[in-house]
Amino acid sequence: MIFKKLILVGFISLFFSSSLYAADCGPNGQSIRILASDFPAIHAIANAAESNCAGSASEFNRNHTTEARQIMNAAQTPNPAEYTSVIVANSTLVQLMNDGLVRPLDDLVEKYGGHLKSNQLITVDGKIMAIAFMANSQHMYYRTDILEKSGVDGIPATYDEVISAAEKIRAAGIMEHPLVMNLKVGWNVGEVFNTIYLAHGGEFFKPGSAEASINNAKGVAALETMKALVEYAHEDHLTQASDDTQGLWEAGQAAIGFMWGSRGGVILDNEGSSAEVTSNTVLSAAPTVTGGSIPGATLWWDGITIATNVSDSEAEATFAALVSGMTSEMVAANNDDAIWLIDGFKPGPAAAGVSATAQGGAKSYPMFAQMGLLHNALGAELVDFLKGSESAEQALSDVEAVYETAAKDAGYL
Amino acid sequence: MKHSTFLLFSLPSLSVMFLFIAIPIVSVFIQSLHIEHKQVIIVTENCDPFGCETTTSVDTEASAKLKEKAPLGKFNGFKTYSNRMHFAFDELGEAWKSSDSFTVFVKKLYNYPLYRALSFTLTYTFIVTPFVLFLGFLVAVGVNNLPKMFKGPTIFASLLPMIVTPLVGSLILFWMVDGDGVIGATLQKIFNDNSLSLKASPVLTWIMLMVYGIWHLMPFSFIVFYAGLQTVPQETIEAATIDGASKFQRIRHVVIPHLMPLAIFITLILLMDNFRVFEPIIGFKAEAHATSISWLIWNHLRESAYPLYNAAGATSMITIFGVAILLLPVLIRTWRDFKEKNKG
């Protein structure tokens, strides 16, 4: 009887060691629980982790929700935390770090991360806090056929060229409102300002402090650029976010767009649009200001983190499972789902915009602890200027005042 | 009834009210007096796939120690109520001094979130409430005069706007008024203006929200009035008819006085409901042109990374006071009527 059991144990350990050979899943019998946003690239990473390591884990749960950002802090604060890993982006990493909810990954990277590239490691003060796997940014989309028809030479590379191209399209009577941008009141309109302000070389805070510094000549110039662009944007632009602008583009109602790189694959595929639109859509770098060199975009990455409030062995198993999915085979199978930062990625037409924007030297979305508060203030206060009921200086000073009030209440000032 | 018996009888309801009404309100009030502790900020070097930047981070250990000592946060008194997010006293004083006319001052007032929200909320309340009362009454009288076989289906159909969830109702209407939607495109055709957009103009947005509010709430006043109409004494109506009163006179002098207590009840509920208008603003994505008090509360809490509990608490308290002020005239009147009746 004992002998039989021994043989059984031997077989089981053989089975596990063979699975270890395929992918190192760390400690056995742990619970792996992942909270993540809901788009194809994240599913690809999580699928790979699940197929590699679900067998050796006691449970493997995934919660994919677009509202992940809203629940992550509440879910991760208790001990033990609700999830062993949250898949984050620039801003959400800061959101978790502000409450101390992610752990440093240095020793785990040493043990399991031999295949990771050095630029995948997100470090804060020298400590690895996240492992990035894909990049994203806003950039320009344009319709070659419409630009040609209205007599625009070449690709508009600066905001001024974009505006004159839009004017030519309007003058040619092709479209009254040839531009689409994500300008929905709130986060989106704030983000558009961020991109154009960065293109003007602006800084969001006084160095080393949490005091906002956007009410300056660069801020005003950025707002003037924004207003000039908005002239040519769809009338309902203040209600439009990514889904709406993508819809307008696919319906052929726009000739130049500033949209997310992650929409590229969806726009270029053969669903939801006509061949006339998809075959003439080209993705290119975000424009710069005339005479400037920084593309008007914020670069984003998405990556994995490991919770602070879980046991070390759960943390280890979760990390091992997730990085086991970051292989060139996974990338090869899901090449067009994202701009992968992992080895083996072959950039296609859908990746051209983000690549060009990143190579052009665009800035990352800033990781200041208090950035979200300023972003909220921008999202709320710039609208009056865009509607024409306020001057640029007034709007910017309103933003600073709103930010200051909120930052004081939240303890940052 | 003995006082002690009365107390014993009302004890369950009093304790429930205390638990579920008084305690939450007091806790919200206390929260509104506190702000977050000072975050301990350190300058850090952050590196990502695109390069390294010097930014700031929160020193979580040091900040957690502060929090442990006083979990409620730092006492701030009534400063949250007077700051720029709410009554903005300092800023208003400044604006008053620097404005040379009242209109300039009002324009500046509109720059502050609470006053902006109040202007829409009050306009909405004072326009939607009478319309809902009046139209609801008309529909009730109309349905009451229908032949019996049509009454059931008509009542059901008239209740539909209220059955449809506000968010869904407003979303559907939002799509319909789009430039490519049924209503939006028809309006563009009627006015022969391709750039006419209900979503882009502040005035049209306000009108759209109010029309939606009237549509959504009318069934409520309709059904209450309809129930009331069933209790109108037939003898009085017959007597009035014999005296030669026309249909209009019968409604004016018999039905309306009979329904007056109901009208007051509906007004109270509508004032409270309309003062808390929220869903249509989200559904119509109308934040650019119209914000309400309830929307402000939501906005303070929306950012999960930096929820401003103090600001949300203060706005909630302001809402309660606002509702109380709105209801006061109606309540005083009811109290007077009650006293007079008791005297007689």
C-alpha cells in the first residue's frame, strides 16, 4: 500500500516537474487572482499565464473589467488583498503606490525574469515596481485619399500643418468638420491638453514640489492650439470619447484624427467599416509644434504588479505565472493586438503610429503622485475656454485654483 | 393615550430613523469637517520603457503613521464649506470688489462649481416641477374620462416613462438627438441647418434635460392625481351640474380644491426629486453645459485614487439644507392649515 502511494507520489512529482520544465510556475498549490482592464492584449497575457500555470495553482481567477481603476485601491487595501496581481498602466501604478499597495519585484525578477528585457522593468527609485508588456499612445490617423483630393502635400507633421490641412479639406467642400479628437469633458479633454502642453515643452509642477505650474506662456499657447483644432472638430466633440471617435472614423466622417494607438488594430481590420476607409487610413506620429521636436502625445505602458498584502508564496506563484506568459510565442500568436514590448514583436501598420511617436521623443504620462488631481482639474475647467466663454489665462488660473483646493484637501499641498 | 404608551409605540420607528437617517447624516457631517493628512512626498527617479524622469512619490510608511494616529484625518473646521469648491467666500469677495456691474459679478459667480451647479439645479427644479404637476393633472383628467375598456392600457402606457430606468431612458434619447439620430436629423432638416446640434449648445442642452425630466416624472404626478380623482364625491359634482356649472367650472371649483392636499404632497416629492437631478446629466454627457448638486457629489468621489470625502460630505450637507429651504414654504403652509382645522 505504502509502496503504491510512493509510486503515485513519484508520478505526480514527475508530472509537475514536466510542467515546470515547460514554464516555471513557482510554488505549487497557490491561489492566483488577477484584476485587469478588459482589452485583447491583456487577455492574451492572462490567457498565456493561465494555460501555463493554472494546473499547478489551487485556483486561477481573473476579473477583467474596464472599471478596474475604480475598484483597485479598495480591493487591495485589506490584508489579505482581494487580488494577488493588478495589471496597471502609468497612472494606475501611481494610484496603487500612493497607498503602498504594490510590492518591489527585484528578487522575483532575478528568480523568474531571465527572459525579460531591461526596458520592460519599471523602476521607482531603483526598485522594480512593475513589468511592462505593451505600449500605447495617442497619435495621428489620416485618410490619404481625402488629403490628396483636397490638395494637401505630404503628411501634416505640425499642429499648424494639421490646421491648414483641415482648412483645405473644408474649403474643398469635402467635410465641414474633418477632425476627430477625444474631447469628452473630464479625463479626455484634460488628456488632450496634456499632450499639446508637453509638445510645447511644458512642465506640470514646480520642480520638487506639488505646486502646479501650468498658467504660463506655454499653457496659453497649448490652449490656443487646442482651440484652433477644435474649430475643425465635430460639433458634439465635448461628448466624444474613444468609442465615438472610432465610430466616426469607421463611418468615414473624418479625415484627420487624434486617437489612441490601441484603436489602430480595430480600425484597420475589416469589421465595422468600408474598404474605402480602411485602405486609405494611415497611422503616423503625433504632430509637433512648429519648430518643436516633441510629438504631442503621452506614452503609456501596461504592465503587471504584485500586491503587497498577500503571502510571499502567493506573490511568487502569481509573478511566475504572469511572466511565463511574456514570451515570443505569445507575441507571435497575438502580434496585432498591441504594441508589444516583448521580444519577437513584428510591428505592423497598426503599430506604426505609436512607434513613430515614441521614436520622435514623446514624453511618458507623468508619474507624479498628485498628477491625477491636476488632470481632474484640467478636465473640469478647460471647457469654458473651449466653449469660448473664458480667456485662456482665466481658464488656466481656474485650473490651478481648483487643483490647489483639491490637493490641499487630499494632503498634497 | 398615555405618553409612555405613545413612546413605546413609536420606539421601533424612532430607533430605525435614528439608525438609518440620523447617524449617517451626522457621520457625513463629521467627515466634511476633516481633510486628509499631509502626504509625505519624496522626489524619486522613475524609469519606464521610454526613459527616466524625476517625479514625486508618496512615502507610504510615513503617511500611514500619520493616518494611524487620527484615522478621521486632519480637522479642518468649516473651511471645506467656504473654499473654492463650495461657497467660495474669499473668491466672491474679490470678484465683488473687482466687478463694476452686477452682471459682471454674476458672470464671475458662474465660474465657481457650486454656484454653477445651483443655477442649473434650481432652474431645473422650478421649471420641471410645475410642468409635471400641470401635465400630470391634465393626463389624469383625460384618462379618467376615457371609456372603461381603454383605461387599463392607457394607464400602462402612460406609466412607461417612469418604468424605464432613468439612465437607459436618457441614453436612448441621447442617441436619438444625435446629428445622425431620428430627432437630431429631423430637427436639422426642419431648420435646414446641418450643424444644428442639441448637444453642442448650452441652451438646447438645458431644454433637452428639462424636457426629459418632465417626460420622466409626469407618470408619478399622473398616477397620484388619477387615484385622487377616484375619491372626488360624485354628489358634489352632480349638485354642481344641476346648478349649471360647466365642465371647466366643475374641475376648477370642485375637483381642484378636493385634490389640493395631493398636489401639495406631489409638489414636496417633486421638489426633493428634482433638486437631486443626476442621471440625465450622466446619460446625456451634459457635464460641459449643465452640472447639478448631486453631480458635484459624484464628481468629488469619482476619482478613486483621490476621493475627496470632505468635499462630498460638505456638498451632501448643502443638498440637505437646500431641500429643507425649498420645502419650508410648503411645510409652513401645511402646518398653518392643520392648526386652523384643529381650531375649527
